[in-house]
Amino acid sequence: MIMRESEQPTFEVRLRSKRVRRELDRLQKVDYQRVIARLRALADDSKPKGCEKLYDDIYRIRVGDFRIIYLVDEAHKRIEIGGVRRRTERTYREIKDLFQ
């Protein structure tokens, strides 16, 4: 779980799989810090300005050349991160499969 230490966030932010952890680990340090900052911000605002709805409750936000693909589970107050990917032609293929 990724969140601030000082206050209780609105949503719990979770990485969906080990693959997402590997995607984060492969980022350069500056990109990693920017992505982690956006993930922490999602805990307080699940649909920040600039987010785009991809399918049902699946959204994406931009962080430079990277896209964070996530699912908002309002009932359980949880955000599940399905991918952190560099924007390419394949970025959005099989989005639904990330959350099954």
C-alpha cells in the first residue's frame, strides 16, 4: 500500500500484481519519484484533473511519457494499479485483462 504517513487517505492504493512492481522498479529514479507522487495523490483524489476514463471503472492518468492505469473500487474505497507503462501503441491493449 502506498500512502502518506500523517493522515488517513480516502482510498487505499494497491499494486495489482508483481508485474506492476517490476514496471515501477524499471523506471529511472526521477520518473519513479514522479509516478510514486501521483500514486500517493490518488489516495485523496481518485479522479484527478486530466484523468481519462478508459472502460467502466478503469482510468488512466499521465505522468510525463508514462501512463498509470488503475481501477477505482468505490464500494471498498480502494484503487488498484494495473499498470505503469510508457506510452506506446500497445499501452492500452487488453486493458480489461489487467483487472480480471
